[in-house]
Amino acid sequence: MAQIKEIEGETQADRAEVIRRLLDEGAKQYRLKKAIALLREGKVTISRAAEIAGVSVWDIVEVTHAKRIPIPYTAEDLRKSLELVR
């Protein structure tokens, strides 16, 4: 609770707003972590991982690059991507 009070003072927001923001940020981090785990396990494509995380494909690529996570991307994935672009 001390941390929430500290954030209230820093942001000039009331307790309810601070808690809403923290829950929203926590939910975003959870979705990103879940998406990256599924991607790492090869259970989803990069575009599906982006959907799960609620971010762009480029954002997922940046995160995987920063965390040095190899992206499983097959020739079939490339073919599907190229079809979507057309």
C-alpha cells in the first residue's frame, strides 16, 4: 500500500486511478509474457503472438530480438505472409 501511496503522490492521481493503471499495465505485461512463451514453444506464429499480446508484429519482433529469443519462422510461414501482402 505504501507503493500505491507513493505513486499517487508522483502522478497526482487518486488511489482508484492508480490501481486501474497498475492493473492495466500488469495485464499488458501478462499478455506479452504469455505470447512470448507460446512463440518460444512454437505453439503460435509471430502474428498470432502479436495478437495475443495486443501489440504490432514489429513490437513482438523487437521484444524477441532484445531478449534473444529465436523466432520459429518456416518457409510455409513466409508463403502465407506473402499471400497476405498481395
